Amino acid sequence: MVEGHSVHRVVHQVRQRLVGKVVKAQSPNKRFTEGASRINNQKFTSIEAHGKNIFAIFGQDAEETIVHVHFGMSGNWAIFDPVNEEEPETRATTRLRLVTDDAITHLSAMTVAHGDRDFYEKKRKALGQDPLRSDASPDILWSKVKSSAKSIGALIMDQSFFAGPGNIYRCEILFCCGIHPNRAGHDLTREEFDQIWAESVKQLRRGYETGSIITVDRDEAIQFGQPNLRRWIYNTAKCPKCSTSIVKWDIATRTCYACPSCQPTQPVLKDTTSSSQSLESKEELVQPFNSHCARDTVAVRLTKGGPSLLTIAELKTELRSRGAALGGKKADLVARLSDFLVKDDPVSPEQAAIEKIQAGESRAVEHVADIHPTQAKRLLEDHNSAVNLVTPTHSTKRRRQSSSTRSKKSA
């Protein structure tokens, strides 16, 4: 399954290369013919990611058409540079082909549908909180989690709760938090939930920036004697931290992993027998608000609380400077600007693919959506050619050794 970080990377690439331009659209496999016809010769006005979903907006006002994309297990939205690379043949799964003056894209996905603003609002309303969006509300998510009898392992995979994490992230997030996937949502403390949310943000942001699901820090990997360790327990036999055998079982047909030692099914109770009692009041999280007495600058408010603290006029100014669409209600403007603020320059799809090759990771482990299979294959071939030039093959070494031996005998 294409996870949320990869979806946000696709949106970043498409926004950079296509948004603001008029597109030629067609549906090579004829499964999006009507939608392609509606957006053909229209301006690509904006694009945003929410969890594993993409909303691409074409045209404006009465001509506005919103395309909803969900990749499913292994879709992709690849971009080709017609000047520097040859466009591959479309495939049986290519739903949409877009052409601008300097880019060509192929979109393959499980779901590609189109509609109007009501269609968009209905889809968005059904989605939960996305750890990669600055307008996400952990408080809203907590109110749902604490009322649910479902396991936290099931809730993290429920896109109406956590929008973005998939099976790999589910296992890694809960392991890092020391929380067993079978713990019920209503049994978690607010402190445990906050830990899960913070870890979700941390891991998906890292995935967005690097293009890979890497949940182990380099120094941690070295500390536990596995310098090439990328993930803690997903599809692993032994826990890298305590050597306990990892257990697995299905939650809603998806395989879940846990370490029985590091993730006990019951939380370890804190010692409450201390005689010293604090007289301080309970701490609360500060929720920034717009002060009319001491108004902060736009930059300060963006840092403090994100786009929601800006006025509509300020939001439009920020969006205009980024070449984004200005239509919609304030919530639309906030969501649009939020996508720009995740991170301006993650590593390129090519860099991310090369990192995976160098790490020896199979392309079947993590499904990415920002690079075409032919592009990935070419990178692999280039990498192997470079390695063969630097590292002689076994037969080459033998020939060199034989040549050296003959030279010594002649001498």
C-alpha cells in the first residue's frame, strides 16, 4: 500500500512541475475518459494531499473539476522530462496522461474519480487527521480515540482516524512508543496518545523528506550492532533491542507485528506511593490564538500555529506568492497553504530510489508512487554498471592474477 508520506511527495512534485499550467489530458486505458475530457485544456489550479488521498483541482468557478486519486497497493504518478528522457509506453493501468509545455505525466491508481466542490467536501470530511498537515488537530483525534473500543492497532490503520499511516508505520510507531497494538483506544492515557501522535508526525515527516520508510536512527542501529538496520520490527524475527521473538497476527486482514517484551499488553503502572504531592495545577497545552492587542507578524503566526492564524487576505497573499489557487473558503485556503509548509525541498524521487538500491532493499518492500517503474529500473541498471566498473568481477580478478603470475615467471 502506498503510504501517506509517498502521497505527499507526489503532490510536491506535481505542484512544482504542473500547477499553474494548462494541461492536455487523455485517458489511455479509457477508464477515466469523461474526467480527462473535462480537464482537457484547463488550467491545473492546485493540488493537495490528505492522508493517502490526492485532490487535484482544474479550472475555476463553473469550470472547476476536482480529481480524487487513491493509489491503492502500488499506483504511481510519474513525471517525465520530454527534453532529457524518452516517455515510456502507457500501460494497461494508466488512467490519466497529462501534457504541458515541459512535462508529461502518467497516472496509475486504484481510484481516479472526478466531481465538483461538494464531491470534494464529502471526501475530505470522511478523512481523519493527517500527521503531515499543519492543520491537523490531535485534540479532535484524541476525542475519537478515547471513545473507541477498537484496538489502537486498528485505529492507526483507520483512515477516518489517522490519515496517512499504513501497515509498516503502524508497527513501527507503536513499537517506538512501547504500546501493544491490541490496547483499546479507550484504555490509552492522554500521555500515551500524545506519544503516538508525536511519533506518527516524526516518522511520516522523515519518510516525506527522505523518500523511504526509515524508522531507526543511525546511532541507534550502531548501538544495537546492526548498522544497516532500517526498521525495528516490521517483518522481523527477533527484536533488535531485547532479542525477544517478534509475534504477528492479523488485524482486519493485515499482518501486525509486536515485541511481547518491549510492548506489554498491559501498561506498566507508575509508582504513586511517593509522599511528595505537587501543589501545582494541571498543565495544559497552549493553543495559539490571534491577539488583537499584540498582533504578531505573519511569519511568527505561521510558526506558532500554522495557516489557521492568518486572515483570508493574508492567506491569499501567501498563496499568490507560491502560484497557488485563491478560490474557496478559509478552510480551503488553510489546507492549500498547509501543503506548502510541510517542507519545500524533500530529496528527489531519484535520490530516494538510489538510497534504497544502495541499502539493498527490494522494490517490493515499500511501494512508492513518485517514480515510474521504468525510471526505477534505469537507475538500478546505472547503479549496477557503476558498481561493476569500480569492483572487478571474480573472473576479471582471476585473469589479472593469472597475468601477474605469468609476468613473474617470465622475469
